[in-house]
Amino acid sequence: MIHNGLYNGVRIDDTFAEAFPMKATRLLITAHNLTWARHAAVSATGFATSVIACGCEAGIERELSPDETPDGRPGLSVLLFSMSGKELAKQIERRVGQCVLTCPTTAVFAGIAEGEAVALGKNLRFFGDGWQISKVIAGVRYWRVPVMDGEFVAQETTAVVKAVGGGNLLLLARDTDAALAAAEAAVQAMRRLPNVILPFPGGVVRSGSKVGSKYSGLMASTNEAFCPSLYGLVAKSELTAATRCVMEIVIDGLTEADVAAAMRAGLDAGIALGASAGLLRVSAGNYGGKLGPYLFHLHKLMEAA
Amino acid sequence: MTIRLRLRQPPSLRLDLRGLLPAVLSALDAAQIERLALAHGRQSLPLAEFFDVAVDGDGDTLAFEGDLSRCDRVGWQMAGGRIVVEGSVGDYAGACMSAGALRIEGNAGWLAACEMAGGELLVQGDVGDFAASAQPGSLDGMRGGSLVVLGSAGQRFGDRMRRGTVLVFGDAGDFFASRMVAGSIALGGRAGAHVGYGMRRGSLVFAGAAPTVAPTFVPAIADAPVIWQLLARDLARHGGPFADLAGRRVQRQLGDVAVGGKGELIIVD
């Protein structure tokens, strides 16, 4: 199956994805049923595709069955990533305050025990206007805030840990249908893994960016080398006449190994579809390896067992 | 090492054992321990007058043998290590302790765990009045740690308690959790009159017989399923009357509104 970087007809570029250190936390959101836990989780992780303008990158990690949650109710675990612990703390407070506290029947707990503690319910408690009550159970402090459906219970703090953001795969395909099929298959495979999220809509981003712009003040702009609409117009395109649609999958994970595992799962899913399904090439985005401390070489990922 | 202090016979007067802590004694040899001064009534006498001292092995355990029911302040201000009392103790057992583990295999007198701030205290027998409360004249009672009483409790249990978790497997006397500020107390047996008298906050769980609730408490019309599950699951690990709490239905009474309180009596059906 392997011929000079070809796997099932898909060319895996000899390149690497470049990722950055981030700060992350996991929250467990439970509710009366999974529907309402999902409403809260979707809302709290909404508008969180990129730290460029969203403040954080966030997504649903997985569903939790009642026997996995602290209160025995169904729930979801969500991961939030930001560039600094301070910004992450701000995002947690805003998002939990506006999207979880407000959502019927929900409660929120820390999903990571070890790490620097940042406020979860600690400041949201003041919504209780003096009627809030603290409860310490097994050494953990919770806040009980009276609300119209009973009470909102939130753990006082959650732990922030070091994490890795910006792992990515670029899927170069024959056409839109093939690119979407490959991207959807890769997303499905990657979402089965723990400790990672794919922050973009449906896990996929079509507006891959490069650093900088011709316009001063713009931090990022379109990556014209991967734009099929500019093939033949730009001085140096990464595309050929056969690769007419490109999709990117961005991965944030709690550790380098988590991001690597997700990238490998995405590669495997794409390769399983193969060139016959229209996926012609897989590449990755980087900045020359000078900016990010984490480099994920696609060939090394493929060599790993 | 393990230090064993065997009380030869009950002292004729009250004997104050404050200062006999694992961290203190482990730095001393047997002869030095024997010379430690203990208050016996109004006298100060060497420890060897009352106890046989044996030092051996590893670990940081201090073990007392004999009937220590006239010995007060066992584990007073304990801040680490482990004390085991193979018998009953006097008043103030585990009072003001902040860390470590104290196990009393018999009964404890008055004011056990009063102003306790941390650590674990297990009393396998009964405790007297004012356990988990404040020292006389003090405004704050127990403020942390965990107290488990396998027997029954006397009156004014948890008076002015403000933090920590307490379980009483047996019955409790009158004025259970009076003037409680906060914290959690679970009772497996029957409570006396005036439960939660003047309580401000805190949770009292009645896993056994339903108490007589004062008219200064109001029935809660809203459930609190989340915090109940968190609390019940934590209590359940102690077994006994608390083992199946998480699966049982509860009713709550809120108060004591006579003092503007917002505590809760959680009465398990």
C-alpha cells in the first residue's frame, strides 16, 4: 500500500503541522437529561472556533453517561483552550455564566483535578444575591445558586493545564464532494478520541490562513497557495489542476500525544477512503517550524504503529 | 515508629494529655517521654507516674491503652500523624485538631472534636454533649475535617459548627446542630427535641427516624437533586444507615427562619 509517500493512492506530504502551547480546562456539564446538557454545552462552546477573535477555542469532547458524572445525571464534557490562563479564566466565567447558568436544570463541574485552579462557580455565585450557599463535600466546594427551576450547582473552581493547540491536516481533494466526504470521515474518526476537540464548524475549516496580510493590522489572511480559485494566478500554488478543493481540520488537545493520535486517526480515515474516493493528497500547515514548539511530521505519524 | 502509652490504672483526678502528639513524641526517646510533665488535677507529674512507655517499629502512630475516660484533651491541637486509643477517653478529644487521624475505640466525653479544623476523627463508641461544637465562650464550632461517631451523641451536638462533615450512626440528644452556621451532619438514628435550633446554614441529613420539625422551619417546594446526589454519594461510602442514601427520596425543611436562617433539614423517606 505504501509507495513513495502514497497510501491507498493518497499522497502524504513530507511536511509537518506546527502547534502551539495553550492553556486548557475540561468542564462537565450535566442536566436533567442529555438534551438540556447538550443545549448548554453547544451554547457554551459556540463562537469558539479560533482564538484570533473568539477568545478561546472550545468544543464538546464526548457524552457522559449518568455513572460517569458527579451527580449521576447525563452530561457532556467540554474542553476550552486559550492562549493564556487569564484569558481562559475570563472565557470560562462568561461562557458558563451566560450559557450554562442560564440553561434549564444544568450543573457544572471541573473535569480536571490537577492544575492551577481558576474560578468556575466562585464568581458566578454572586448571581445568588446573598441567597447563594456554599457546600463543601469531600473537600470540594460547590456553590448553590437559587434559580427559577430550583438551584444551579457549580463547583467553585476548575483546573487549568498546559495544552497543545493548532494541530492540523489539510485534505486536498478532487472536488467539493470528495473533500467534504474525506473531511467528514476524518472528523468522525478523530472525535472518537479523548482529550481533543475540533473547534471549527463541523470540525472543518475551509479558510486556511497564513500569518500576516498585505493590509497592516490584519494578523492572518487567506492562504492563497491552497486556494483553487487562485491556481495559475498566484506565483506559487500548492495545488495542481487535479486538486480543486481543500479542507483543513484543526485539532486542539490536552497533550502532544493526544493531538498526534487524533491526526493519525484522521490520516487513517482519509486513507481508508483513498484516492478512488477523490482524496488525492494530505498536507499540513506550518510556519516553517520556527514559531511553534510542537511539530507533527505526517510521515512520522504514519510510521508510528 | 509506634509509641505505646499504657495507662496502668485510671487516675484519681482528671489527667490532661495535651501535648502528647505523634509529631512531638516521635522526636523523643522513651526516657524523655517518661519525664514529660502532665497536669493531674492541680499537680504536675511526670508521665511515667501514669503510663508505661514502649517505643518500637516504624510509622508515626501513637497508641493509648487502658481506660482513659478521666484523661482529657487526647489529640488536642493535633496537626498530623495518627493516634489510636484502645479504650474510652475524657473530654475535648480531638479538639482543635487540624490534620491527621484520631481513632477512639471506646467512648469520648464532652466537647469531642470541638473547634476541629481538619483531619479525621473516628469515635467507635458514643460522644458526650457538645461534640463538634465550640469551646465554652467561643463563637465558632467545628470548622473542618471529618468526624464519624459510630455510637450515639449527647446534647447540643454540632453547636455553632461552621464547616466540615459529621456522621453519627446512632441517636443524638436535644438541640442537635443548634445555632449551626454551616457544614454537613448526617444522623443515622433518632434525634432529640429542637433539631437545628437557630441554625443559619448547613445541611442536616436524617437517614433514620424523621425528627420533630419546629414551626420555624418551612417545607421546601423545590428539589435539590444535584447537591443531594453529591452529598448522598459522599455519605454513602461510610456505609451503615447511609449506604443507600443516593437512591432514596428526600424531603427538605428550610430554616431556622426565626434567625433568618437558610439551612436545610434533609429528611430521608
